[in-house]
Amino acid sequence: MTPTVLVAYATKHGSTREVAEAVAERLNAYGIATFVRPAAQVTALDGYESVVLGGAIYMGRLHPDARDFMRRHRSGLAARSFAVFAMGPRTLSDEDVARAHNQLGAALVKESTLHPCAATIFGGVFDPADHRFPFSRIEASDARDWNAIRGWADDIALRFLRLEDAA
């Protein structure tokens, strides 16, 4: 039977959606039926064996749609294979990535029944044109590492397939 995975995402400016689509593309390459949806539009997890949730981190907090998704689907996520990624740091410095890991961890702690099989941080995108002063003065950046994103997605695909084989 073909495993099914929902890749839900919460984004403000679209970069998290782009990463969610890249993750889904890799999962599809392994023969996994993958569906990409905005987290706010997902009403049920029926029909999905596993879930990947992606959310952007803004001002030190996981996107509200991602937090709400975990709250609304708490019992369904606890019963499925679940992985999560967050985007946010403007650089991939150890300090920025560690801060983002702490911010993602804070969101996951609030949903203590959830135990993702994998959680990671990817660099984010900042376009000053999308912001008002004083943020409009910050230099543009794109810290996404597409090789790391594809590698993480490959790892998740293999985890989901092993779980499917064990069932």
C-alpha cells in the first residue's frame, strides 16, 4: 500500500511554502503519496498516515497557524508519524540556529503529547520590501540550504517507509 503524507505549512511571505513543496517533492520521489496544504486549511487528518508540519518563526515564536494546527490536531498527530521543521534564522550561524531550535522547542513543549520523530531548523528568508520601517532597512537574506532541506526530506521519507514496513 502506498503511504500517504500531509505536508502542512504556515507561512507569512511564502518561503515556508516553497520549502514544504521541496519536502513533498522528495517524499514523492520515494513513492509516497504526498499532499501539500496550508496548515490553517486542514480540517482533518483522516487519510494521512504521517504528517510533516512546517512553520516560520517570527519575532521568536512559531507562526500562529502552525501552533494552532498542533493544538487542533493534537490527538491525530499523537497517533501518527509526525515531523516538524521551522524556518527563521537569517543566518546559519550556530548562535542563530540554536536560538531558533529553542523557539521551536518552546512551541513543542506546549503540546506535551506530541513527540515528533524529527524536528529541524532551516534558514529563513528576509525581504525588506515586505516590511515597514525600521525592518525595511535590514539587508535582504536567504539562508535556505536546499541541500540540507532535501537531505532532511530524504531522511523523513526513509523513516516513514520503515514505519510503514513495520506496520
